[in-house]
Amino acid sequence: MKVIVSKFGGSSVKDAAAMRRCAEIVKSNESIGVVILSATHNTTNQLERMAHLAMDKKCDESIELLYAIKERHYQIAKELDADNCAYKLIDEILLEGESLIRGIYLLKEISDRAMDRLYSIGERMSSALFAGVLKNYLGREVVLVDARRIIKTNSDFNNAIPILSKIKERVGEYIVPHLKKNTVVVTQGFIGSNIEGATTTLGREGSDFSAALVAEALEAKEIQIWTDVAGIFSTDPRITADAFKFDQLQYDEASNMAHLGAKVLYPETLAPASRKDIPVYVGSSINPELDGTWIRSDIGTLPVLRAVAKTDDHILMTVTDNVGRPHRRFHKVLLDVLDRNNISYESFFGTTGGATILFAEKYQLSSDLIADIEREFSIVDQALVSRVSIIGNDLEREAGIISKIMSHLNEGGTNIFRFNGGSRFLSFYVSTDSAEDLLKKLHFIVISN
Ligand code: ADP
Ligand code: ASP
Ligand code: MG
């Protein structure tokens, strides 16, 4: 029994009209067996804000925000005539949220573990609501299954790593029996639980990954990612109107794009899909009739240049040695400091007597880490930078392509702090004010190549 796993992102379920469109999509395709929901638009950010308000002794303000979330869900439930069970579940989840907020307020601490429990409220409310809507909408049975029973993970709260063998077992136990009866299973993205049953999350934006994990365990026939754009574009269509949509991409191409900043897909999504060779369709829930993008293993000849993407908020730090160690020894000691602080840096550029480290995100640069580095080394420079990348295939295949890219950059006088790359991408680290401009220049090279 081969089914489709369909995932709806936050903006796809932001209000009654949006949710009705998603219900229509599910209704229109009998093969959809599992529906994975994100929290409604902005709810996850609001849950983070609520935790911080509670820490700042603004418990009442935090709880008011929680009730505003409940009201938003109630409003949709009313407009779409959800069944009573949805209201009851929303109320129960709300009470749990309230006690979590009071706990954070009393302890004046938000542990990653508590935050994951609080995060889970968003997905649990939206899925309870959507299941309640679908029950009155489809001619098929609908069941709500708690993803924490299925997506088993390790205990790295906020960024948990899934345990594939357990997920396979749980999918067999909690999803397959429903599918055999042609019942539609609605469940949450993003959330899971560790072996003791404590709630975990897969990382922000992780619902796409949840869909792929369930699809892998089911050996599904297709994964659908329904979002607010019509597919995957050559770059973020919000940055330039020149961005064009792809009919198809190969797994590695889409994966490189996602890792280098194309927010439309969570970076890990394509690994489970490609392991089982499951095609992934990315389409617009706003205009589902538009053709979206198919991601598959084999799509024929791949172009040398494909797309452009950008990420912000990296820290580039240059460090020198205080005691003149041989440079290999120096690099090893510095890498040990990073390891001790559990830092997975993005890139490490070693030079004689010095090194430049690129941190993936600025929050990694804690005062403890700086103190630890400064015990042995001197920090001579530190800058907030953006990374702009051009993504392609076998870049070395086309003679002169790299110098062509470089000469275009030279013409505009973009100040590049560092660059790195391989045969499938080149990344340039630049000041954040010049990043969009550089992205447009690189995009022009993609269009005109
Ligand atoms: P969802 O809530 O459905 O998960 P996201 O906000 O995570 O949606 O992803 C969709 C957004 O990704 C789009 O609104 C778009 O601005 C952004 N995006 C960035 N790069 C790309 C790209 N290359 N193609 C399409 N969308 C992109
Ligand atoms: N709701 C979560 C977030 O906003 C996960 C997701 O939407 O993919 O990060
Ligand atoms: Mg997303």
C-alpha cells in the first residue's frame, strides 16, 4: 500500500481560508494517507516570546499571548465547523501551556527541555484543529496521532537526532493499521520524543524533515511539501523578481540549495527521501493548480550553474597564536577548544600562525567560548557576515567558469572577506549590506550562463 505523505507549512494553515484550501488538497487526492502539520503561521515564534516574557517576570503578558493563540485557533475551528473534539483538545493543550509558562516564571529558567515541551503546543493545536476540520470535510475516516509516539529521537533537545529504526517500528505500530483501513492520519511536524518519552524537537523549520522521516519509514510513493510559493526557485523569489521556478531538481542539488540557505526546504529533508528514492513535490497551497517542483534522483543532464542562496548572521573570527607553536599544532589546539565547547563551526581557514573560523550562527559565540579561546590565543578580528552561494554541478566541468564568476564580482567591486567551495558550490562571505547586491549579481550569471 503506497501512500502520499503531505506536509502543510505554517503559512498554509494561517487562517480559515488557508486551512480550507489545505483540506481541499487532501480531499482531491485519495492517495494522501498521512498529513503532517506545522504550527500556524508565527505561532512558534510567539511561543518563544512567551517563554522570554515569563523569564522577565511578565507572566500575565505571556499567558495573554497564549490565549490569543487559542482564540486564533477557535476562530478557524468555528469558521470551518470543526468537530467538538478539536475544541476539547485545544483547551487541554492550552492548560498545559499555561502551567509550563508558570513553571518558567517560577524557576526563572528556560531549559531546552522545557522549551521543546512549550514548542510542541503549536503543532499540537494546529493538528488537533485540522483533524477536526477534515473529519467534517472528507468522505474518509480521519485520526489524529501524536507525533511523539512516532518520531523517536535522542535527547538533544531543540535539535534532536531521529532514531530511524525506532521510527520505522512506531510507524508500523501507530500509522500503518490506519492506512490499511484507508483512514487519513493527521500528525504533527517538528516534534518527537526521546526514549524516556520527554518531548523533543528536530530544529526550527523541521516539519519538512518529519514528513520525510515518516515517508521513509512507510516507503511512501511521494512526499508533498505545500508552502506559500509555487515551488523551488533559482533564488528566493522575495529577493528578486528575476527568480525562476524549476520544474525539477535532483536530490543533491535541492539539498545543497537548502543547506546553503534556500529556506523553502529544511536542509535534512532530502536525505530520508533519497535513501528510499521517494520523489518530493514542492507546491503552493495558495495556488495548488500551478505546477510545482519535483525533486528526484535522476532528472537527466544537470546544468553547470543552477541557483543562488544566502544566509545571514555568521561570525568570521581571526585568531593568532600567542606562543609561536608550529602551525599544525596551533590548529589542533584551537580545534580542541571548539570541540570542548561543542561548537560545530562552518569553515576553518588555517594559515601560518593564525586561523579564521566561520561560525554558523552568531549565537554560538558565547562569552564562555571567547574566554576559552583567549586563554591560549588572541582574537585579532571579528565580523558579522553574510554568506552568498552559487550552486551548481561539477563546476570544474566548464573551463573558465570560476574565473568568469570572479571577474563579474570584480567588476562591481564587491568586497569579499573569504570564499570557499567545491565542485558543487562557491560561497562568498561579505558584509550583510552588500549581500543582496552580490546575490543578484550571481543570479544574473546563472541566468545568462
Ligand atoms: P513553510 O511555512 O511552508 O515551511 P517557509 O517560510 O519555511 O514555508 O518556506 C517558504 C519560503 O522560502 C518562501 O516564502 C520563500 O520566501 C523562501 N525561499 C527561500 N529561498 C527559496 C527558493 N530558492 N525557492 C523558493 N522559496 C524560497
Ligand atoms: N513550527 C516550527 C517552526 O516554525 C516547525 C516548522 O514549521 O517547520 O520552526
Ligand atoms: Mg519551512
